[in-house]
Amino acid sequence: MAVVTAQEVTERRLSEDQLIADWLAPLAGPAGLGLRDDAALLAPPAGCELVMTVDALVSGIHFFADDPPASIARKLVGVNLSDLAAKGADPLGFMLAMMLPDGLGNGWIKAFIDGLGEAAQQAAFPLIGGDTTRIEGPLALSLTAIGSVPAGKMVRRTTAGPGDVIAVTGTIGDAALGLLLQLPDPPAALMGLDAEQRGFLLDRFRHPRPRNSFAQALRAHASAAMDVSDGLVGDCRKLLRASDCGGVVCLDDVPLSDAVAAAVSVTPELLRHAVTGGDDYEILLCVPEQAFNTLSEEAVRLDLALHRIGTVTAGPEVMFTHQGGDMSFVHGSFQHF
Amino acid sequence: MAVVTAQEVTERRLSEDQLIADWLAPLAGPAGLGLRDDAALLAPPAGCELVMTVDALVSGIHFFADDPPASIARKLVGVNLSDLAAKGADPLGFMLAMMLPDGLGNGWIKAFIDGLGEAAQQAAFPLIGGDTTRIEGPLALSLTAIGSVPAGKMVRRTTAGPGDVIAVTGTIGDAALGLLLQLPDPPAALMGLDAEQRGFLLDRFRHPRPRNSFAQALRAHASAAMDVSDGLVGDCRKLLRASDCGGVVCLDDVPLSDAVAAAVSVTPELLRHAVTGGDDYEILLCVPEQAFNTLSEEAVRLDLALHRIGTVTAGPEVMFTHQGGDMSFVHGSFQHF
């Protein structure tokens, strides 16, 4: 047990001060008070409420220790922006707790913060506060994201209704298969993809593309939404159960990238990974039938794919169909009947 | 490198769902939406702004792995409440990221959450959201605290002025000496204390007593404040430098508990630990001379000790005097001149 002594704390904190003043303060927005105070100070824009979410990423669990530091930063920012997007909220700012192993040198940390700044700036998402500490273990990062929505307009998980269309943005399964490519002995179907396709999948695992441009349309039209982070199948269940509904989802209608479609055509079992694997950071949403076309047109205008994949029912079952049959998923694995 | 597979994630998340629904949801306030959504939704009370801070605690750095789980929870809540108190903010709610090693069983986690609930309830500080994940390393906890202040009334770190009184609540150094008691070979002066005194010091290390009752008086009268978390000496410097001021602090006037005073009387060098050791979670504040008596009376009314320890100067030096001489601190260690 190595609790640091007072002197060690003081020495560490001195370099923490430099880290904050020299590298992190340039990322700060007005609510961060230049990172020179103990807290952030903010108020929602007039007529708005605050939406807040926290996501922690840990080395060895959510990313690989040897992933590029800027990629880890982009993922950290992206997964949290994705939560705001799914709630129909616009980014206001974030707070960051960094638990840094001694082995990470200044070069690594600088590259991480540069990546953080780039990802945050692209999303108009300033740093407003944080904490930095040592860890005798893996790098651990916790980001608290703050967004704003017009009062009463947050898109809930609990408000889908029977008859609503179930739809999803983008493509599903890219990140899950990208992860397989990083593990030992990737499936032959993935190794058979061309280099560009493999690069695409890996990029999708490392770099979420949060759909913040879609937030305004979502809050105008969607009845319920969440982001797809733990696998489409499980997240469909979560959303529909939270809404006290059921649903029928047609897995043949789930949008797949060319890379995933090519791999699944060789090894059909890979569809299981695609729809349960997680890390998609797309938006799963429900929308009343009469509003679906309007929402689709908004998506087209934003150059964003939106696909209908099912229908909300009175429930309670959530069913997944595939090639004319039912597909059953238990603990992320599935059995054909 | 052991990135978990899709199936493992799904299995872990199922128990995470139970953890949230059965153990954490009872701690949730209205802004937490029953922890059934992806985000918290809140607005400041009318006429107020939000004050936000994050503090991470890591096993082996901020607490011992074998500390009682309820103590770790109280410390986590306490250090964050202390930041709100020092800013003159009243607690509104908190978000919690828990990074849990596999070795922690349900019994440990339940005891931790019970302690969390008790500490939070005492402070009217509901849980409003969070994240739970595995870590292949030490327990790591990150808490984001949200408080409210009347607009424009947050007590800054940057607004002390020359001539202001420097004062501190409570007593200083208890936690630092309590930590020494938990390390191998505590100093003889500490082992010579009676059991009650040793118990007091250990309790002060494990269980911060955040001064939230003082927040209203602080925002009415203090010119600047921060909580004492990294050692009084370093924190005095931080506050005064952030205010572009200097100061003279008389270490003979720093309030010491009977236990610390007894230990220092045996081994005077222990004063160094007392004033640099950190984990005090008292409030260091500056207040115009003419308001000091009013603030003192407020403290008396709240049964809280408040001691004048120095004076703000135009700067830039921050000097510490002791027994008629100057005492110099370098990187947490000090030399007599």
C-alpha cells in the first residue's frame, strides 16, 4: 500500500499546476474561469435547461494502452457528445478527471491534450474544469458533459409509444468489427477485407462520430432516443423497456457499411457481433409514423443516413427478426429458432 | 491487453443495470430522472447560477484499499461538498463515475453505496447520474458536484485584496497526522498520544467535515476563498497568487487541535506536516477587516471555529512567520532562516 506522503503530493501538484496553466487552460471556455478557480460557474442559456452526463473510459477496457493518445482523447469526447446528441442537447462544456499512471510522460500527455482540444474545438465544447491525479494502475478518464436544451425539450428514453417507427442513424457494427481486428486472431472474414475497409472499421472503433448536428431535428420530431453504445440489440431493449413498450426490429433492415456487409456475407455469424458489439455511437430513436418522413428529410439535409429498422408495440416483448424468422439474444449471444 | 469482448460487456452491463436500479436509484433526486435515462436534466433555482467541480479519488493515492467502504464514500462526497462550500454554493446534486476492480464483491459495493447514501442525504445532495465500469487496477472514483449560488455571488479564488484578513475554519493538520498514523512506523510523538486522540486524527483523515453550513455567510462577507485540500501553506500561496496579491501568514496563529498541538509540542518538526500535509477540507478565506467580526459572529452562531491567521498584502511575496522568524517552504519542505 503506497499512499503518497505530503511531500510527494506537493511535488506532484506543482507539475499539475503547470499542466493546467500551460496545456489545459487554452481549452477553457468562459464558464471555466480560466481554470484559475476551484469550480466552474455557469447558467443555461435563456429558456434552456441543462443536460448532464458522465462517461468513464479505462485503458484495457474501453481502449488499448497503445492506441494513439489523440485517438483516446477523441473517443472520450465523442462518447460523451454522443449522449448529448441523443438527448437533443447542444454541447455547452465539459469537466475532465484524468487519473494518470506514472509511466505516461509529458509527450504522451501533450499529445492527448492536443487531441482533446481538437475534438472539443470542432464541437464548440470548451473545457470548464477538472481534476488530475496519479493512479497506480491503468489510465482512467472520466468526462462530465454539459449540454443545453430548450426547456421541456430533452428527448427522453422513456417516452416511445406504440406504433412509432424505430430508426437508427449511420451504420451499425463497424466499431465492433474494428475491435475484433485489434484482438489476436481476427476472423478470416475480416482479414479478407481490403486495407481500406479494415482501416475504416478500425477508425470507427477508435473515433466515434457523434451526431450532434442531428440534435435539433431530434428534439423537434423524435418521441424517444438514446445513443447506441452497448450494442444495438441491448440498447433497443433498454429504450423500449424504459418506455414500457415492446417492439419488432427487423435485423435485415439494420444499416451495414460495405465493410461489415462484406464480412457478414462471408461469415454470417459476424452479424451477431455487429448488432451486439457496442461502440457504435449512432442514435437509436423512435418517431411517430407521420413525422418519420420529415425527420428523414432533415437527415438527408444533414448528409446523415437514417434507416427505419422496426416498429414500437404495446409490448412487452422486444422481438428481432432475421430472414423471415425470429432471432433470440441471450446475454449478447443469439440462437436461431 | 484484455479488452473485453462484446459478450462480456453485455453480461457485465446486466449486473450494472441491477446495481443502478436496486442500489443507486434510491439515492436519486428529481434531476436524476430515476436514473432511467441517459442524462440528468436540471436548471438552477430562480436567480441562481450553477457551480460545478470534479474530484477523483483513487485507491492507494487518496485512501487505503482496506479503508471501510463507507469511509471511502464519505470522503468522496465530503471532498466535493467542501469545494462547493468554499465557493459559497449550496449542494444541488452529484454525478458519480465508479471504476470497479473485479475483486470488489457485491458486499463491498453495497456498503460503499450505503455510506454514499448516508453522506449524501445528510447534505441534501442527491445522486443525479453516473457511469459504472470495470478497471484492471485500483478502485477509482470521480464525483462531479453541482451546487447553486445566487447569481454573481460565487466566492472566487481571485478576488482577495490587500489589507484583507486571512482566516481559516476548524483546525489544520489533523488529517495529515492521521495519515502518518496509517503509514508504517508513525512518529513517536503520534504513538505517544492517547487512543482517543489517535482515533480523532484518523477520523479526520478518513472523514472530511465539509463546511457547507458556512456557505451563506461566506458569500455574504468573504472577498475570496478556497478549501484547504493540498496543505495550508500551498493553498495560501495559490489563493493569494490567483488574486495577484501577497500575504503574511503567522503560523503561530494557525488553529491546531489538542491532538496535533500535543504531538507538535513533543516533535516541533511535525508542524511542517500539519501545515503542508493536505486533506484538511477546511475553508481558507479572505475578508475585509471591517467584515471580519460579523463573519466571526456567524461562525460562532454555526458552532464553527474561525481563526485569523494573517493579512493580505500588495505582494508579490507570501511570507510565513513562526516564533518571530520567517519560515520558508520549498516543495512542501521548509527551512528555518
